[in-house]
Amino acid sequence: MPSKILLHALAAAACLLPALTPLRAQEVLDTDPNTLAPSKDPKRKPNGLAQTPPMGWNSWNKFACNVNEKVIRDTADAIASNGMKDAGYEYVVIDDCWHGARNADGFITEDRTRFPSGIKALADYVHSKGLKFGIYSDAGTKTCGGRPGSQGHEYQDALQYARWGVDYLKYDWCSTGVRNAEEAYALMADALKASGRPILFSLCEWGNSKPWLWASNIGNMWRTTGDITDKWQGKYNYSWGVASIVDMNEPLWPYAGPGHWNDPDMLEVGNGGLSDVEYRAHFSLWAMMAAPLIAGNDVANMNEATRDILLNKEVIAVDQDRLGKQGHRVARNGDQEIWSKPMADGGRALLFWNRGEAPARIEAKWEQLGLPGRLALRVRDLWAHKDLGRKKTGFAADVAPHGVVMVRLQP
């Protein structure tokens, strides 16, 4: 295949460290992305939003259907004052269960028991904090929580969101019957554009119809997997642990870029199911994958360890790099993995991941990153916030079980 991406992958795999297993080309990419149309409609244009992966907070992972006006206001207050806003978190998103009934004209209303001041007043409050406001709906007749979906009301709902001041729409895929996903999401994308307000569009059909093949001119991000759960790995009903989510999202790296991102779901950092070592790995891997960083914890009441993870500006800078390249594995040996992500300034983000149960020493040679073997590179540890000096041929580090070491390489 004459793809530059594929040739780069082959070059990186050709010079791997002997102790590590090179990735075969078909393990990295099964289809040449240069042959894939961004949409079946060649006239469709992107909305111009999300030139870097979106950052913010969503209510579902912590509060699920137990969401209300106080939770959203307290969260907006916290994000505005605890350093998250300054670190780049800007969207405050209500997930499912905010809906009331439709009125006599078919327009959606809010649940006034949960949101007594109304969604418009709540959006205004979030905006007053210098943040942006997001909301949730579904492409089916009902949401996953049993509230009214948007099917048959797409233009009405988009207009209502614009009137309320919505800046972000997460659009789910329950109760959709035999709908075609591209048709359903393209229809809502058109409705959002017609509303007259720029609204970031987050597609959430769990990767079932491979949206990375058709959605880059329809939405700004698309879920690539089922729901995440606050566990290390494995499948739990319709949800997956962090490591399992990574394995599903990582191979899709060629399809991400400015304005259209692979979404491995929201962050579980701080929800209590994993250790701080595992949460650092979770956050680091999302940053390497140029994933949206959508916090899913109780940010108004988080502890210092969680705050330090979510506010690591050096790791966030890797995620938010303007080049917009998704990082990926370049080598693995059993439970040991090496990941690389090219950066706009010509440097690289390098990550060692130890998936095993015992400490491991992992080493990368510059050749396996496609760099000259004797090049002297400055190395900075992004979790220790420490410069490690110049390394001439490679870099090695001891990595804790389920942990990562993440560095930035500069000439």
C-alpha cells in the first residue's frame, strides 16, 4: 500500500529492539486511510470545531441518572476555581436524564424537578464561569435512560439547544431500531449547523458501524468502543476496563486528526476503582492517543492525588499538541509496550507501559522511533517533572506494575 502512514509504521517496525517484538504492518493498519472517503456525501464540510481534542467534564461516570442542577453548578464552580479551567478543561456536559416531556409543539423541555431554574439559566451560569455548556440526546426514540430521544425531532432539538446556549452535544445510540448510523448522525449534524450556533458534535454509537470510516466531516469525535468502566481490564456486561478499551482504540490511530478524534470514552480518574498508578497510566494513554479528555469524577470533592493527575499540564500538552497525531504502539514484548507520538515541534512523546504484575525495565532505541541512532536527545519525565539529561542512543526506565513512564524527547 503506498500510504505514508503505513510506510512510517514499517520503518519504525524494522529497527526494533531485539528484546521486543516488532509489530507487523497488518497489526498497525488493516486499511489504507488514503482510500477512505470521510463521508459518502462529498459536499459535506466539517464544522471547524475541536482542532485539538476536546477537554471538559461529563456527569455520567460518577452520577449516572442522579444528576441535577446543584451537581452541575457545583462542578462548574470547582472547574473554574481548582485549576482545571486554566489547564484546558472547558466543557461542562450533562449526560442522560435531564429531559422532561415534549411540549404541545414537540419541543423538548427539561425535568423541572431536577433542574428547577431551567436549562437556559444553567447554561448561562456555566458561561458566567468562562466555561462552555454541553448536553446529551439520542438518535433513537428514547435515550438509554428512557427519556425522549431526538428521532423525528432533530431540527427542533438543535434549535432548542441553540436557544439554551448549548456548545456541545453528545448523541447516543439507544432505541434506534434499524436506523442507519451515518444517516442519523448526518441528519443531526445538519440540524446543528442550521441552528446558527457552533455546537461540537460527539457521536456515541460505540463503534458498531465504524464511524472512523465515514464521520470525519459529520462530527468532531466518535466513540470507538462500548462504555468504559472503572476497572483495569476485561468486559463487564456492556462495559470494558481501561486496558481493554486501549486495545480497541489504539489500532485506529490513522483516522484521528484536527477536528475529528477517536473517542475511547470518558475518564474514570478519581472514581475509586483503580490505584493512582493505574489512573496515571489511564490518563497518560488517553493523552498519547490524542483522545478527548473528559473528566468523569466528582471534581467538586476530589482528593489531591486525583487533582494532580487531572492537572498534569505536561501530559495534557501531549494530548493537546496542535499536530493532532494519535500516538500508538511501536513495540511490545508480552506485558511490556513502547508507544510513540510525534509532536508539532519535531519532538516525540515516548511512553513505556508495563501491563504486568511485576516491575519491569523497558528500553527504547532511537532507531525504533525512526530517529538517527546516535542522535542526542533531551529527555524530560512528564510525571516527575524532571529533566533527565541528553541520551545518545535510547532511553530505559523501570516501570511499576500496571504503570507507565512518560517522557518527552527533544533534539
